[in-house]
Amino acid sequence: MSARLAKGGRLIDRSKAHRFTFNGKWMRGFEGDTLSAALLANDQMLVGRSFKYHRPRGIVASGPEEPNGLVNLGKGDRLEPNQRTTTTELFDGLTAESQNHWPSLENDIGVVNNYAARFLPAGFYYKTFLQPRAAWKHVFEPIVRHSAGLGKAPKDRDADRYEQAYAFCDVLVIGGGVAGLQAALVAGRSGARVMLLEQTAHWGGRAPVDGVEIDGQPADAWVKTTVQTLEAMENVTLRVRCMGAGVYDHGYVLADEKVADHTPGDGRPKHRLWRIRAGRIIAATGAIERPLSFAGNDIPGVMLAAAVRDYVVNFAVSPGDRTVVVTNNDDAYRTAIALHQAGLSVPVILDARLTATGALPEQARKLGIRVETNRAIAAVKGGKRVKSVAICAQAGEGAVLEEIACEAVAMSGGWSPVVHLWSHCGGKLIWDEATACFRPDAARPPLNHDGSAMVIAAGAANGALLAADTLR
């Protein structure tokens, strides 16, 4: 079962408990939790149902890339549908309800679609509901309308207020990880007017979670010192909970600042829309982890490896007592090591590669963690949560070699730079064979009216996936 660990949690304050409800059930979390972390801490693995077949869905990620953890947040005049649990900060009295099921999340009659999947191919309704024509309006259409969509549309007038603001700067840095902080520091010291945006409530990105050292000190310490230096610069503006949402012509950027999402009713505007004009934009938006394909990879408890690491390190939340790690790269070994250090069991690391000899694999072996190369998952067994995994050879025909009991699966298919803002105004991508991902092509950037590069990609967003490369 998923649970709160007795120790740890770099982002939570255990002295400040919050009570909240999910589907009418009271649960408990801490200041600093996200809603997804609090749900997992209360062993709430099932958070929704898939759109068409109503298959059970659980938390997969820990950030805005989360595909499953969408809930109705609030009620009455503060109801918001389709809010991500992974980006919602927990507050006392929060109310959330799961979506796309009837009569309940645990017992959803719509799951019959899953057993009739062979009769419900994509677009089947265009042919199925043609005849008799008279039945469309009174029979077919009401059923389709009731089944379509996610969440509940609010009926009451919004109780919150919103505002917009304008800003002008020489350099706009989007992303407050190591790359963004370093870029803002260099630009700020040059005398330029700098604005730095970070979509979460915390600076530093993945570096503090991954145990990175910068200039001989832990990433946490470097981040704290750097932020203090930036805050002391009159020409630098810092904004947390502020997402760079779009880059448009002539250095025009829209950003959404969540001012009072986590403190509803305190009199402040809920959101602030920033309209920013920047001479140069630095996209330091990081990278997101890719999932792996195998049977049952949508069962609650199958998560991205980096997300599992986030929940363990940041929130002291275990997704399960026994976690199988499956990967094709070294980074997922960090998750296995973090789980082991938290006192949790890692029965095996399944590595698709023929050999795994890097520093991280060797560290995992020294800790006594079993490492199997040229191995993959044939299938995950379970219904509303993971029960076991069947193992097969990566290069084989899928024959099951072994079955291992577990409560969670941490998967990693490598990392892809977040290139959305780079691409908004025509920036082109290039395939990087060494890191097996598409990254921004510096020779074909989005351009200003004078022909200069309007957007510069930095750090992991530019394919630099190691801390030393990011700082350079």
C-alpha cells in the first residue's frame, strides 16, 4: 500500500496538518503537500477512470505532465473541473471529487465498455447511431452527451477575482531550475533588467531531489544562495507559481501566476495574467521523463521513475512497500537508490540494455539491489492497483521468465526536453543521437524582427541532461 514515511520530506512541514476531502472522505496531509502526494499518503491509488473504456487510473507523474489525476476541485461558486492533482497545492478544507464514473469511482458501470472494446473501435458511433434516424434526438444523443466530457461545468458565478499586469524586461527567464537560476544570475550581473518565472512554489527544479552537487556543495545550498543573491538585485524580479504559457511575435509572452489558489478566500486575486515584453527570452523549462510500453502500464501504481523519486524525497510518500524499477537508462537507478535509502524494498531493476556499468548501476549493486539487464516487463498484473509483474527478455518473444510480487512499478524511457515555448514562434528541432531525443536546433531559433534569436534554450530544455552541462 502507499503510505506516508515516518521520516523525511524536504518540502513538507509536519507541524502543520491539513484536512481535506476526496469523494466525501476526510483525509490528512501536511503543509507543502500537493494533492497527489496527500492522496498517495492516504493510500488513494485510484483517482479516476479512462475516458472511453473507464479503466482504473492512478497518479503517473508529479508535475504538469500528469495525464490521469484530474479532479473537480472545490464546490459551489469555487468549483473548477479538470484540475491536476500534481500541481494543486494542498490547503486546509480542500474539497476534490474524481471524474468520469457512475455511480462511484470504485464501482463504475462504464467499465463494461472495456469488456466490449472489440465492438467499440475509434469512430464507431458515426456508423452505429445512423439508424433509425428518429432515435438520434431522444435516445442516442442524450446517451452520447452524458458520456462525453470530463468533470462538471460550474453553474454558479465565480466567487474569485482575477487581474492582469504588464511587465517589460531585457531578459525573461522561464524556469527556475539550475539552468534558469544560473541564466538569471549571469544576466542580472550584466546589468540587464531580468524577470525569472517558476511555475512551482519552489526553486531548483530536479537538482535537490537528485542529490546533485554544485561547486562542491549540495544543490539545495547552492539554490538558496543563488536565490538570495538574485533577490538582492534591484534589476531582477522573481516570480514563483508563475507559468510561462505562451511565446508570441516580437518577444510578447503570456504568463499565468497562481496568486491565491492555495489560499482561497483571502481577498487576493486568484490568478494574475502577466503580459510581458522581453528583448530576449531564455527557455529553461527542463525535461520530462518518457514512459515505457508494456501490457498493463496504465494500472494504478505504475508511475514514472522520477515521479516516484519526487514523492519519496520531497513528500516522504511511498507508492508501495515493494517497487520494481524498469528502465533503459541510468537515471532510474537514482529512484531505486532513493527507495532503498528510505527503507523500502526494490525487488529488482529491469534494464533493457545489454550492459549497465555506470556509476549509478554499480552503486545499486553495492546496496544489494538485484539488477537484471536485457530484461523487460511482459505484463503488469492487477486491477485497481498493481499486484505483480511478469518479466521477459527484452530481445525475446515475450515469454514470461519470472513473476515478482510488488505494489508499484517505476518506469523510465529516458528524457525529452520541454520544447513547447521554443516551438511556439517557429523554432526548429534536431534529433540528438547521443541523448535519444529531439532538442532545439540553435541554428534555427525563433527570430526577432532584427534577425536575432528571440528565444534561447538552456539546460535540460536544450538537451543538457547533466548538471555540469546545464551550468555550462
